[in-house]
Amino acid sequence: MIKNIRLILALWISLCMTTAYGQQFENFFCDSTLRLDYVFAGNAQEQRIYVDELNLMPGWYGKRHRLGEVPVAGNGQVTVRSHATGEVIYRNSFSTLFQEWLAYDEAKTTEKSFQNVFLVPMPRDTVDVTIQLYNYRREVMASMTHQVSPTDILIRRQGFEQVTPYVTLQRAKDPTRCIHIAYLAEGYQEQEMEVFLDDVRTAMDALFSHEPFRSLRDRFEVIAVKSPSVDSGTSIPREGVWKNTALHSHFDTFYSNRYLTTLHLKDLHNWLAGTPYEHIIVLVNTDQYGGGGILNSYNLSMAHHPKFRPVVVHEFGHSFAGLGDEYAYEAEQIPMYPHDVEPWEQNLTTLVDFESKWKDMTDGKRVGLYEGAGYNLKGVYRASEDCRMRTNENPEFCPVCDRALRRLIDFYTAW
């Protein structure tokens, strides 16, 4: 009898918590997406944030619980507050190419602007949206707050008509508690879309062959969005090759040969408007080696190089979970990790606050402290000798990265 009463009580508490989460979302938001377009501009000395456009898109495919929490801090955050009460009703974290560029010498003498796009659930009432950018010392370097009214007639409608064709390749066990991944075609002409779909299946097989994605596969819903390009391939500036493609991607980002990115984030989200998406993986139709991944922005990888499988998984580690690079450069050390500040990335430490990282996992065998990570030969440490976030040759994520990934997947899907 006592056992039955405990079971009934547990079920009742679970139901109440689920209802409370649902009511919280429904009290503040509609089942649609507010797309916030910004321009980040400036140089190493001064940074500015500008509102570009506001867009309404059908459906909301992000989190519906723990709305005011962020699982990782990121290099910036978007915060939505009720205008009437000041209560935080939604928050998310991100990183950007703009902030990364600020670490390079070019930013010391040149001013540039970068497009950035963030997705939040569409509010029912007027809200105040705050965007904050952090420097590498975790200090606010730029902040801007603006008001959004859901009745604003200048909020553009996107994705209600002429939605880019897409194919659903995997259904989640519970579509109300899942993580939505959209693969997007870049540099594939209309007649190459079957090649793109084959490449997506290869990327999916690579991702779900790794733990923890393999054992938690049923928590992911996956689509492939068939965005056609005029030209096949991608731009390679160092060779004087410029292609007309869906996202205008190119190698040589920040003059690094293998850094393959797109700066056209508005185009990226225009292609995706009206599709069920949150996390984005862009596949590029090229056999040149390269890629890039930015937290809660996108992962972009070459599709026809022999290292495609490990690279697309590595870059998803960046874009999905904010995992840091665990390698270091001999010739160039990028100053992204001051040695007296603890990195927010869960797989890097400067030992300033090692307690918050993997000290509890240290066993002297698979998990320990290995100097050389975060592009620094000295002062920044990783947890294992090798890992998917370090080399393409290692077949798996290290235990620390595995735990970070599991925690993030639980954050999004385990209520």
C-alpha cells in the first residue's frame, strides 16, 4: 500500500511539474519563432550592436522548459524580459565570428561588421530584449536593449509561403522533447540534391556512431533542407575562385586556409524559414579540407574530403555544445584564453576553477590534465591525451566531452 501511495505521489508531482513548465511557456509565448537579426560592428577597441530586422516564423523548435537558464555561458547571451514586470522569461547563449575576429591582429587596425541571427519564442506581450557580448575575460564589452511588441506591423513574416523543400530523415521518439537538427545544402546545384542527401546520411551515420549520440539517438529529429546554388562548390579566395552559392561560403576566413565559413547568416535563416529547425549543420560540396562551428549558430563542414566524417562531428561539438578545441598551435597562439580566467568551455581549464570542470573525474588513466589546448601550448589544459575535439584520428569523445554532451542533451530533453 505504501509503495503504491509513493508511486501515485511521484506521478502526481511529475504531472504538476510538466504542467507548470507548459503553463510557463504558454503564459509568455506563442508556438512560433521571433527571429532577431542584428549587426555587430567595431574593432578591438570598441564594439557596437544594431538591430537590423525582426521576423516571425511558424513553429517554435527550441526549449520549452528551464527558459531562463543557459547550459553553457557562451561568448554572449540574449535575454528576453517581460516589459510589464521585468521578469526574465527566456535566455540563451551564443558565440559569434565577430567576437572571434576581435582576437586577430586585423581587428586592431580595421573596423568590420558581421550579421548575426538569434531565435527566441514569439512573445504574447511586449518584451525587452537584451544582447550582451563578452570579451575573453568574461566581461561585458557591448550591450544593447530594445523593445519588441508582437503587434509591430514591421515584423516581417518568413516561412509561411515558399518554404525550401526538405526531407525528414529521422523522427524523435517524443517530438515535444527533442533536439531539432537541420542539414542545409551549400554549393549543390538543383541536379545535385541526391548527392546532398547521400552526404547528409553519411554525416548522420558519423554523428550517431559516437557516444553519447548513439545511445540517445531517439531524442533527435533530423531534416535535410535542399537549398540550391547557381554554382557547384564553394569559393576559395586564395586561388581567386569565387562561386555563386546559396550561402556565399568561402575558405580563408581570417586568412586561415582551412577555415570555411559563411558570413551571410540572414541568407542561412531565410533558406530555413518555415522548416522545423534549431541546430544547423551546413554541408559544403567541396573536396577541399575545412570547416567551422560556432555555438548556437551553425556547423559548416566540407562533404567530399576523406576526413568529412570526423570533421562534421568535431564541428558539431562546437556548434551544439560549445566544446573548445583541444589542440595548440606551434607557430601561432591565439589569445582567446587568458591564463588567469577560467574558460566557460566544459573541456578546457586554466586551473583557475578546476573544481567546476572535471576534477571529480580525474583518475590518472583516461582523465587527467594535459597541457596544450585552446590554441595555447602552455597554460590551458585538456582532460585526455586525445579526443574527437583534438584530432581527426581519435575515434571518440573523451569522457569529459561525453559528460558535457550528455548534460546538454538532458537539459534540452529530460524534463
